[in-house]
Amino acid sequence: MNTTDIVNQAMNHLTGHTGITGEWKEMGNEIDGTLELCIENNNVQFYVEVKKELREYQLPKIIEIAQFYWPMMVIAERIFPNLKEKLRANKIGYLDGAGNIYLNTEGNYVWMEGHKNTELEKPVNNRAFTKTGLKTVFHLLLEEDAINKPYRTLAQASNVALGNIKNVIEGLKETGFILQVNEKKMLIQNKKALLDRWIAGYRETLKPSLHLGTYRFFKPHDNANAVRQVPLEQNKTVWGGEPAAEIITGYLNPQILTTYTTEKRNDFIPKWRLVPDPYGDLQVYEKFWKDQKDRNKKTAPELLVYADLMITDDPRCIETAKMIYDNYLKNEFERY
């Protein structure tokens, strides 16, 4: 579904439930469009952001935009209850694909829930956003020129089987993220949108599959000291998430420690003196990428640290993620 289709579906259901009608105008600049609703013979115009499915990491940007475009409304096929609650807390309106609506402006208060959407499309089986595809896309986001390298080289760099690469490239073409410049050259385009799509897939599909366990240290550590004292073996284990952000920015005091490693459980548990504990503060994940030859850092790439922070839904982590994005990623992802 494109933007207009999402709005039309939501409006058709809203009108059927309430009699409220509206006129949609697409803008497509800083804001997706405007929607003028007729509520009891009163016309009220809203600035609108349209999403297929609203995600937690998209909220800070929407709240920021709402400071300049007011009143603001989000229209999406699906909006989860916790996100609706956060939109209401910021007095940002919403309308979902089933016609459920919330508006709170001067002279207008509308809130209706409980309708189910039976018309949501089944997820498209796009190989670019499977577990294997997400690993390859991560490499393409890290290295801009990788898209034009031989499939075998790309497979080795992505740590995936050669047979998957063609399907991933075709999947990215189908979703408009690859521009075929000429017969021999391709270009990744819409990079910020691809990053957002990758983060959603990373959260739901890739990261859970990498989890090697939750632990605590045999001897209690102050987390900030643990980041500096735990003996991470170079090229095998790096910090991600909050501890990596603390190293990169010097700003965040880590509460949950995240590592990525190529080591086996039987090796890192005694080496780091860990105890399995479902309530522990150390999360260990499989390191799924290959480092560049000249990269000898104790942290995962800034791109992955940004994603780790954004999917926490923790305001302090999201604030730090924005710092990392602005300082390390923005120029790369907002050029096209």
C-alpha cells in the first residue's frame, strides 16, 4: 500500500463508523500531507505523517515535527496500544487502518477504539529482510560500494551463503532501495528509509536469533567499570548497545550490558566469570558481521550501536542514539 492507499483505507472505515469525512492532500516534503476532517459541520485541518506500521523508534522524530506542524496526526495501518498511549500523552492525533481514532485539539475531542482491521495485507516474503538478508543489508549499509562487488565477495563479507545474495539484491530492487545506474553500476538509494526498515527487521527477526544468553558477573561490578575491566579478546568480542554508547559518547551510564562475540558459551562463561541469570544485566549475542581489516575498536559499528539503543524504547537510550546518529551517521544516510 502507498501513502494514499493507507489514508483512504483508514478514512473509509472512520466514515463508516462515525460519519466523519475528510479530504486528503499529499505534500511529501517534511510532512506527508494534510487531512481536513469535517466533524459535526466543523472543518479541522491536521498535518499528517503516514506509516504502514508505526514503530517506537519513529516517535521522537514525530514529536519533534509536531512542534512545527500543529495539530499533528499519525495515520497508519497498525498502531500498537502502547504507541497510541504515547501519542495521546503528547496530544498527537492518530487514525489506524480499522478506523480507530484519537483527536485532541481546541474545541474537538474524539477518541474511539475497539474496531479490528480484517483487511491488513499478509507480510510480503521479501528475502532482503529475512535473517540472512538482514545480515547482508547491514553490510551494504556499512560499506556503500559493496553493492557493486562480486556476489562471492559480498557473501563472504556478510557471513552468508553465496546462493542468498541474488535474492537479497532482487528484494532490495523490488522495494525501491537499489537504483540501477547503468549495466554495471548500482546505487543504494533512500538510505534513511532502508535504515529504518533494517532496524525494524533487526528488532523482530535478526537480534532475537543471535541471543546466546543472559548473565550476571560472579562478582558484582559497577557497570561503567565492567565496560573497562572485562577482558574482551580483540576481533572476537565487542561491546554493543549501552556500554558501546558510553565509550563512544561518554554520556550514557549503562544499565544493561550488551556484547557481541564469536566465542562459544563454554569459552566466554569461565573467562568472564559469568553466571547464567534470566534477570542478569549482561546480554550476550552472536557477532554476525566481519570487521573491516583496519577496525580495532572495542565497540560494534556505530550503526549497530544506534540500532541497539533505538529498539530499547528507553528515553535515555534514544536520546544517546540521536547523538550518535547526528555525529556519525547523518551525513551518510541523508545524502540521498
